[in-house]
Amino acid sequence: MSSRHSVLPIERRLVEHVLIRTGRIPVQIVLWNGESISVTGDEPVARVFVADRRMLWRLACHPEVSFGEGYSEGRIRVEGDLIALLESIYRRASEVSDSVVARAFSRWLERQQRNSPGGSRRNIHHHYDIRTDFYKLWLDAQLVYTCAYFPTPEGGLEEAQVAKMHHVCRKLGLQSGETVIEAGCGWGALALHMAEHYGVSVKAFNISHEQIVYARECARARGLERRVEFIEDDYRNVQGGFDAFVSVGMLEHVGLEHYSELGKVINRVLGDAGRGFLHFIGRDRERPLSAWIRHRIFPGAYPPTLRQALDILEPWGFAVLDVENLRLHYARTLEHWLDRFEASARKVSEMFTPEFVRAWRLYLAGSMVAFRTGSMQLFQIAFARRASNRIPWTRARLYAGEGEAEGTRSWIPAMS
């Protein structure tokens, strides 16, 4: 065998080094010459094929990003259960410290992907403006790209997303005739839902051009354009006075250094009886989001801890009324998304490339595993002005309407 294809002793040690650094996971690494290496006696959950020595050296230097890039490029192939492999990695992740290279790359990404007004537009464009038709292949009919709420674990995705929107509206205690500001409205489903089912008027802000165009079309089609205004602008430019503020899935894109700006906006737009709601991906401890996901999928994203998120509210006279963690609901949501994505993989490949398919498969699968294993959390925070007594007496209103037909109002008015 030529030296080009042979495996050197140092390269065998590199494989062992990678496996040890990733927590001695039960996996078999298969090198370009067919040689297999593992560091445990356990039955492997998968076999990982490494195409060449350059890929191996990249893995040794920066396992997380290099695995993601190698898998996307097709230079790393997984034979067996990808989900089981990722679960093994995530369950041991807390035992592994980042390398110097990994920390340096993470800091470089933070500098390159800052969420200034211009930086936020670039970051959001990278993920959300790629093609609405792509998202239609695997999201629900209303294109709700945030954690669903499953009153029962066996529920379907469409019903769970509608249930989530009702859950949000009940937490806000929306009443007909009120005004609502939404920051980061996606394709518009929640804004339209609030107007149609709870009789409120909504101004919804978003900097994704594709999403705003689609949302405006939906508002016209449903006859709601007079009650829902979709504005293509940054949340920092929100003006006016409103009864309620809501943000679902935007806080992850704000960045810690801009939390004070978001707090100022919420304080500026809510009156003495104002209340609000934040729904966001979070962490149980301070840690950056996966560098590979920030590099390839979600630039500028950061999932805060609950304590960090509360820094948005505490300086401005807001009191927290309710905190809920829907971590397992997001894991179930991602199961549905991944199944639908896999069913549409051929179409996605035709839209983009096989590399794109592999990258998004890994992103969706990894995200699902992150919520299953507790690496990621999904927090919902309801809040109000601290002196306001228009707050619910009990939490009964949150669950009073579960299982009722869509469109049924099932909330208990706040105390006057």
C-alpha cells in the first residue's frame, strides 16, 4: 500500500486523542485505509468514516467545527444511528473543555457576527432569507419556526403550533381592543393569530425581507391588513405606546451586549399597566452556542441563561409573573421538523446542494438532541410593570382552553 493511503502511528494516536477529548464515546472511527479504532469496549453506536488524513488533523485541532464541516462536505460519513451518536457526544459534553483553537475561533466568530443594526441584518439574512419555499417543505402550514406546545405528547405539529400561539396569548391575557407590539415576527403567524382570535391590533417588526413580504401577503389573504401592520425594521426603532409586548424566538439573535437596548425599547413602549412576554432558547449555564452552528447556520446567535435574560427586565421596573421551561416540547417539535425535512431531502437537494442537505440534517438532529439531553432549554417569561395589579390571580387560565376548538377564547381576564 502506498504511503499516501497508509496510516501513521501518530495518526492512530490522533484518533484516540479525538475520542478521549469527546468523552470516550462508544464509536468506531474508520480511517481512509479501512482501519478501525475505538477507545472503549462498548458496542459502538455508529461508525464514523474519515476520508483522508487532512480531515483527521482538522478533527484533532477543532473536533466540533471540523466534524460539522466534514459531515456537510461528505468527507466524514456516519454509518449507523446519527441521533444516538450525537446523544453520546452531548451527554459527555459537560466533561470536555474546549481547546485553545476552539475558544479562539469562537471569539473570532463573536467579533465577526456582532448584532449591531447592520450586523443583525446580515445575520438574519443568512438564515431566514434563503427561500421561503424551503421552509414550507418542513415547517407547519403557518410557517411557525419556533417551539410548539403539545398539550399531549402524541399531538401533531399543526395542532401543537396553534396550541402554542393560544398558550402565548393566554399568558399575555390579551383582551379585545388592545394594542400589541411584536419584535421578530417571523412569517407573521402569531401576529395574525392574535388579531384574528383575540381581537387585538398588532404592529410586528422584523428585518427579514422574505418573511415580511410573505407575512403581508398572508394578512391581505386573511383580511387582517388593517389590524396587523408588518414593518421591515429593527426592533431598536420601535416607537409608540402599547398594552403588550411579545417576542417569540428573537432574543437568541439579540446578543448579550444589546440586552440593555432591548430593555429600553420594552420600557419605552409599555405603559403603567403594560405587560410582556419573552420566548427564547436558553441555557442552564453560561456557554456560547455551538461554533459550527454559528459559522454555518445561525450567525450571531447566543442562548442566554435565565439569569441573563432577566437582566433585560430588572432595571426597568418589570416584575416576572410566570416562568416555564418547554425543553421537551422543543425536542418533540424538532422530531417533527427532522422527519419532514428527511421526507423532502431530495427536493431540498435540488433547491440547493447535497452539502446543504447534510448541513441542515446535522443542525436539526443536533438541535433535537440538545433539547433531549438538556444542553438547551426553552424558556417562556411573562412579566408586567411591578406596580400593576392587572395580573392573574391563579395560573388556571393557562390551561383552561386546552383541547378546545381553534379560535375558542379560553382565558380569565386579569384583575382590574
